[in-house]
Amino acid sequence: MGRRVDDSGELMAGQDASSSFMFAYVDRVSAALVEEFGTERERMLRSAEQLRLDTVRAILGGDPVDTEAASRRLGYELRRHHLAMRVSSRAMQVDGLERAIGDAAAALGTQEPLVIATGAARFDVWCGSFDPPATDGLEGYEPPPGVIVAVGKPGAGVAGFTRSHDEAKQAARIGALLGDARPPVTSYARVELVSLLANDLPRARAFVAGQLGRLSATDETAERLRETVLAFLVSGGSPTRVAEKLFVHKNTVAERIKKAEEMLGRGINESPIELGAALTLAVTLGHAVLADGMAQSGQESLRPPRSPRPPSG
């Protein structure tokens, strides 16, 4: 039952006590509600993220999927063209990764990519479009310092979603083999042949050593000779085109070819396909596939040495 309070001091004290109680009560209830809301929101986000991750794993694993239902779960339309990327950090830090993903998607002219965390500082990304994406925008793209990007080729539908991802992983593998020489962006389209040739790395190393002999040395002279011989083979045996490409005189090209044949122990026109494959591996991957040819106890090739032949053309 209420009572009249005539003493103003007592009234003020009562009002202060009542206000303090109410504010404390409201603060406590609000804090509990906020905490519970945050916990539930985090749980729902984790659940949604896990559902997306499980859906992606099922697709990549080749499990039968309902494309429409999977698209809804992912929040990403699968009935389009896709280009996959693997975005990671050299320093194992997530700083700059989200920016890199957004910038790369913008360079492709796409929006709202599908982003799945697959490591402490690594994301697998898919950019989708109803028309085949033009990858020219990625040619000049430079991610933030310390961020590395591996890119697959465009593919359509669920099959293209999976294939482009596999290619992005292969591009990342080749990039990792380059070590400090790794470019910030590695495109599978540019390293596809090397990826196939280096699928079994120990055998690739043995193949390079067997084909190149002393030309597999790791010094600058051998490196320059390998580059020249590969350019010579690619150009169809034209010293003029090689000279233009390497910015040297034709006579310099001829001298390098002669020196390379001496180190090979055979003419470069013998087994040019095998030689070209070995040189492609060596020029692209460098130390990852090279053993110092001078330390091979004089082994010049798997074949018996033959007299060098003059280059054609």
C-alpha cells in the first residue's frame, strides 16, 4: 500500500534508489539478451557456413547434387560460367585477402563471388557470370603485397565449377615450386603444360637431368643457354627470330647453340620434343627441377654422347 511522503529528502532518496534498481535491471536483462542474440547469431552463421562448406565438398567430390538446391544453399548460382581462384598469404595472415578477392572479382567484371575458407590464410573463390568471363582483366591485376593468387580457366556449370577449381589448385602448386620467384598471380592457362610435365616431380627432375646433362647446371651460363635453346626450338630453328626475342646478335645465338650442343653431347635437333619438354621445365621451374649438372660425375645424358650437328635454319 502506498503512503504519502512529506520529507523531500526522503522522496529523492527513494526515487534515486528506484531508478538505480530499474537501470541495473534493464542493463542486466539487455546484456543477457545481447549475449544470447550474439551467441545464436554466431551459431547460425557457423551453421550456414558449414552447410556451404559441405555443399562445396560434395560438388568437388563428385557427389550427385541438385543444382537448384545447391545454388540456394550456397547463395551462388551454379548454372553459369565459373572461374576459380585460390587466394592466400605468403605470411599466413588474412590481412588483405578480402580486399584481394574483391579486387580480383572486379577485374573479371563479376560481383558477389563464392568464398570458402580452406586454411588459416587461404580462400577458395569462384566468380560466376552468365557469359564466359574475360580473363584479360587479371593479366594486369596486382594483389596487395604478400597476397598470392592462383587462377583456373573458365568452365560452365557444375563440371566447370569443379574443373576450374582443380586447375586453380594446380596453378597454386606450380607457383609454390617457384619459391621466391613466384609471381603474385599464377594462371593455369600459362602453366598448364608445366603442370602436366611436373605432375610427378621426382620423375620430372630425373627427366630433366637425363635430357640436359651438363646443361642442367644451375649457374648463369647454363641458364642463358637453356633459354636460348628453348627459344630456338620454339621459333622453328630461326636464329633471326631468337635474336630479336632475346635482343642479341644472330652470331651470339649461333655461339650459344654450339656451346649448348657441346654440353648436351648431341645436336639439339635430336629428340627435339623431349629436349623442348625438359627445357620448358627447367626454364619455368628453375631450381625446383634442376640438379647441378657439374655434380653428375660426368653424366651428360641417358644416351651415349654423339657428335654435335650444326643447327638448322
